[in-house]
Amino acid sequence: MTTQTALQTPVNRYGKWYKVGVLVLLVALYAWAVSGIPFTGIQSTAGEVARSILYGMFHPDWGFVYQPGGEDLLRGLLDTLSIAFLGTSVAAILAVPFAFWSAQNLHKYKTVSGSGKAILSLIRTFPEVVVALLFIKAVGPGSFAGVLALGLHFVGMLGKWFAEAMESIDLGPMEALTASGANRLQALWFAVVPQVMPHFTSLTLYGFEISVRSATILGIIGAGGIGTPLIFALQSRSWSRVGIILLGIIVMVTLIDYLSGFLRKKLV
Amino acid sequence: MAAKWYKLPLYNFRRERCYCGAKKGRFDGPMIEFQSVSKVYPNGTVGLKDIQLTIYPGEFVVIVGLSGAGKSTLLRSINRLHEITHGEILIDGKSITAARGKPLRMLRRDIGMIFQNFNLVKRSTVLRNVLSGRVAYHSTLRTLLGLFPREDVELALKALERVNIRDKAFVRADQLSGGQQQRVSIARALAQGAKIILADEPVASLDPLTTKQVMDDLKRINQESGITTMVNLHFVDLAREYATRIIGLRAGQLVFDGPVEAATDEAFAEIYGRPIDKDELLGRNGA
Amino acid sequence: MMTVPSKVATRSKSALTTVILFLLLWGSAVRTHTDLGHLVSGIGNMGDLFAEMVPPHSKYAQKIVNPLVQTLQMAILGTSLGGIVALPFVLLAARNVTRAPWLSWPARIVLNLIRTIPDLLLASIFVAIFGIGAFSGVLSLAVLSFGIISKLWYESAEAIDDGPLEAMTAVGANKLQWIAFGVVPQVLPIFTAHLLYTFEINVRAATILGLVGAGGIGLYLNNTLGLFQYQNTSVIVIAMLMIVFVIDFTSTKLRERLL
Ligand SMILES: Nc1ncnc2c1ncn2[C@@H]1O[C@H](COP(=O)(O)OP(=O)(O)OP(=O)(O)O)[C@@H](O)[C@H]1O
Ligand SMILES: [Mg+2]
């Protein structure tokens, strides 16, 4: 009864002030946000540069696609793909034990899975670019730093997804195996692994899609891949080269998305 | 045979049935007129076949027929949620078939619709759902800002009162039971100020008791305000209990049209193409 | 009879998959100059770096308050701008709202193409156009959010219940009223949740945009690393983690309440 009378009172009155309050808050928030962005330093050449970039996009430097001697678009893209592929693969392997650790339904105590999840979320919180910068400091610039950075970051991502996939499985078979005298490892291997394998594969493919995107920018900070020639082209203002690299990235990412989406659909 | 009942001199719905509350000036003209209406779906299915039908103000028409007979198609052609492929439908003398844009919306404004699954916005309050029936009366800007005039709010509350759920006005629609939700959608049609109410299996997802309440609401509104009402029903006994006139469809064709008294078991057997089944009865007395 | 050949087929299929996988792995390792020894020494080097980063130089914390605040401001503005621009595109791209394929298809293609461009790349381009500073950062975040949010939005707009839309048609509403009363109330909470989610992503992105000069805390990260002030670096990294963590946490809680 009490709830009914509470709900009966017209929400309008209260709602009006509520709305005004939210509005005032929003205005204040935006005023504050805008105050932090300096608009004075905008280049006077902005329009011109934008036009040149657009021009470059529509007149790409086709010659850069393949150059027999050296750094060209195809090799840059190949490097990028290699970094992403290796990074994701390593991460997928490392993520499996983490997933078993942090899947809640496989442990009696919540602290076990909780600690695993905490570690994974700590790893994920580091943006991969920051990780890459640190790795560059540690092992020097180049693709290898990129692989390490992506590998580490994606352990965090895949570990979480794997654990979630594992939490959604049917525990009946595991009970059945335990009942028939299997030890823990056997039970996991015969009851859990077959159930989660397709999920893991699909999630890894999805992770690969994302890591390809990440890998394209690693070169900007020196961790190999197509980002390196891109940042050179930007700095030397050769817009038609920027154009062809952008095109290359768009085409590659779209193709990978499409391919991986196709494979994932076949898996489930 | 039975389909030609209106040729008989005895029955005249205009005199007998719609005295109740129909407004002046509407007495003479038919409320809904189907002029040799046919509908073929894009995939070739025949939905309606040469329907010739006149509904007078204040009638309570129940449409019966097997699943797939074309009941929904018939009802939805009236407010043009479905397009017909041949013929013409007149609402209170105006062709809805030819109407476009604003005139179409104005015609629709006069026709309330009640759906099997209520079609309420679940997250909005009951009042807002009812008020949404009023949008076609006001300018776009006004309605987008939610500035309904006070009369509209009162109208909406009154409509809720008529279906006995005024106390739920400020409750979110998803907190209501199915029967209550259906009454909200009846209130929406009432607040809309509709001259016609179309109800497509309004009780199909309700239990027998709630079914009775909702049907009683529809009947009462029909009698009090003289709103022309057309209802699709699955249950023969419900049709007999509430209808003043029964229309039978089979494979898109009109196979029966007569007053409820003429709808004998034989007539139903003809509509269904077989004797009445147990599950076509709601069977409120037994089991 | 039937199972024998198919078993052989599955076997050879999975064998083939394994071989291809290994070839790809090997090729990737060659291209990226990775080998196991390298890997071990790399992890060792990382350990050395970490050793140099502790203890964090706590005094440095005062210096990064301003860029940290700016990072948040950039994320707020970027997300909002992206969301505002995305709205009309979303209505166009959602097939149950715009029932004209010749409008929804081009809208989708534009959205999908924009989504392929990663954050730092956008920032590098905007820095080239507008110069170094947070303004370029806001614009790149706007484009980034546009790409992310429009897809989330049109997919959830397509998942709404058709019933209320039909009811609004039956009531005689015009297209705008139809959207306001049929679509908006259904999508509002989920759209807000997506906006918050995009904001989380933007905060992460905003922390690194400074690396290419697009404002925020990232610039300081680069500087301290370049000057080998690793104890300052660790302060920045901790600050970044904290801000990302706090935003993620609050936003996740808010999103849970919305849905
Ligand atoms: N969108 C559509 N496209 C093609 N055919 C349709 C479509 N909608 C309905 N039909 C067909 O039209 C015929 C009439 O359908 P309708 O929905 O009007 O039947 P109904 O009498 O309302 O049935 P029910 O009692 O099951 O609701 C059926 O044969 C049906 O298969
Ligand atoms: Mg039907």
C-alpha cells in the first residue's frame, strides 16, 4: 500500500526539479570541460592542410604499395599482421590458465577467482600503447616490443573473456565425471575443455580483430608495423603517401573483420 | 445463405443497436465500409478476397475464423497498418485508402487499436503511454517536449478511471499485470477520442478471469460512448457473449455475417469448416 | 560406412589447420624478429626497467594534476560531440527506423569505414591539421566515439520492440512523434549506457593521445621516458591506472543501474 501511495503522488513536480537540476549540472560540466581546452593554438593553415590530406586520400601514392627494395605498404601491413597474430596467439595460450584461475564456477572459494580477476583487470587497465612504450625502453624499438605489448595486454582481455565463457558452461558433465572417479584435471579436460574450445577460438579470433587495429598504431610510437611509415609520411607532409597508407589500413582492417567474422560464424 | 442476413428486413443495426451514444450526424452514414477489398501479400498469399462489408456506428462486431483466415489482415487494413491491393475502405465516409500524409494521420487518429501483446512502451509510465494516444492532436514540437495541455492529462486520467486503473497512472507499464496492461491500451484508445476501436485478439494472452474484465471494459465503453468496436476473437463462446454482430472469415473470404442470434453452432461449423472444437470454447463453466 | 571417411576428413582437416597455424606463427615470428631467447631476455629487461621505476617520485604528482584533469575534459567533450553527430546517422542506419535501404546502407558503410581508423592514427592526423594541443585530441576522440557509439546504438535501436512503433502509427503520429514516443523511451537507457561505455574507452584513449601531441597526460609520459626519469614515469603510470580504474568503476556501476 505504501509503495502505491508513493507512486501515486504525481512524479511531475519532483520530476521538474530533478530535470532542472540535471540540466544545470550538465551545463556546469560542459563549461568546465570546455574551459580546459585551449582553442588559441589552432594552426592558421588548418584548412589548407585538411584539403591536402583529402587530396592525398583521393590521389594516393600507388607507387608505395610495392617497392622491390625496401619499406613499402605491403610489408608494413604484413608486419602489422604478424605482430597482431603473434601477440594474440601468445596471449591466447597464456590466458587459458588465467581463465581457469578466475572462473568462479570452478572454485569453491570466491577469493580464488576474485584474485585471478583482479590481476586480469590490472593487466587490462594498462593501455597497450603505454605497455609498448615501456617495452621499447626495455628491449629497444621494433616489432618485437609490439608483440610483447600486445601479448601482455591481450592476456588481460582474453583471460577475462575466457573466464566468462567458462562461467556460462554446463557443469553437469563435470559432476558426472567426478562421480565416475575422475580426478580434477581429468574432469576439466573431458568435461570443460570440449565445451569451451569453440568459445575460446571464437573469442581469440575476435581478439585478433581488435589487436590488428591496435597493431596499426604501435608503429607511431616506434613498436613496428605500418604505423612507422605513416608517422614519417605525416611528419614529412607527403599527403599522398599518408593517403595510400590510410587506404591500406582501412582495407586490411575491413578484410580481417570480414574474414574473422566469417570464421566465427562457422564456429558456432 | 446466412451471409445475406442484412438483406432480410428484420435487422437494422442502425435503428436497433446504435442508439446508445452515437453522436448526432453520424446516424445515417456507415462507419466503416469495405468496397470489394482484396489483399494479396507480396509472396502471393491471399489475405482478403473481395470483401464487401458495412459497419454502422455503435456496433460491436466480433470477427471469427480459423488461424490464418485473415482476421488480422482485415482489421489492420482498416487503419492501413496493412495496405490493401484492391478496392477501397471508407472511414465515416472518407477514403483511408486514398489518404496520404496528414489526412491519413487524421483518419488514424479517429481509430484506436488494441493489440494482442498490448504494444505499450514498457519503460514509460502508464500515463505517458495513454498520452501518447493524443500526439496526433498537437504540433510536433509541443508533443516532443512533452507539453500536453492539462485537459489532455485529465482526459487520460479519466480514461484510466473508466478502465479502473487510475491508481496506476504513475507506475511504469512493465510493473502491471497483463490484464492491467491491456486496460492501459484501451485507455490509450479512449484518450485518443477514437470513433472506432479495433482490437486484434485483445485477450489471447490473458487468463479467463482477466479476459472477462477486459471484454467487459470493451463492451461497456461500446455501450456508454457508442464507439464502434471490432474485435478478433478465437473463442466462440466469447464471441456469442459480447458481440452484436458476428463476421466469419475463411481463407480471406466473408462466409458469415449476421447478428449474434443467427450465429448458431451450425453457422460456426460452416465458418470453421468443421464442428466446433473444445479449444474454440473458453469453457468458463467447466474445467 | 558413412562415418569412416568423414572421420578421416575431419582428421586431415584439423591436421591441416594445425600446420597452417604453425606456419603462420613461424612466419610472424620471423617477420617480427622474435625468438624464445629474445623473449626471455626481453622479460628480464622489463624487470630491470621496473626496478628503476621504484620508488615513484611522489612530488611529481603535483605537476601532473592539470594534464590529468585535461585528459578527463577531453574525454567528456569528445564523447559528447561524437554522440551528437552520431544520432542522426544512427536513426538513418537502423533499419526499423529508416525503412529505406538506399538511406540505411550508405549510412552503415560510412560508419563501418570510420570505425576502422584507430585512435592514435586519428590523433596524428588531427595534430597535422590543427596543430599540437588538446583541441586536436578532442576532435580525434569525437571521431573515435562516433565510430564506436554509432554501431552500438544502431544495433540496439534495431533490437527494440516493434509493438509500440506500430501503436504509434495506428494512433496517427507523424515520423518525429513516432520516434519520440515509440523509439526514444525504449532506447534511452541503453543509449545512455553505451554513451558511458564509450566514455570509458575515451578516457583510456585520452591518456595516450599526448604521445603524438594531442593533449592530456600522454605527453608527460613520453617526456619522462625520454629523459630517463623513470621514477616520474611510474607516477604517471599510476595516475593513469587510477583514473581509468575510477572511471571504469563508476561508469560500470551507473550502467548496471540503468539497465
Ligand atoms: N506479412 C505477411 N506476408 C505474407 N503472408 C502473410 C503475412 N501476414 C499474414 N499472411 C498470410 O495471410 C493469411 C491471413 O493472415 P492473418 O494474420 O490475417 O490471419 P488471422 O486470421 O489473423 O490468423 P490468427 O488467428 O492466427 O491471428 C495467412 O495465410 C497468413 O499466412
Ligand atoms: Mg491474427
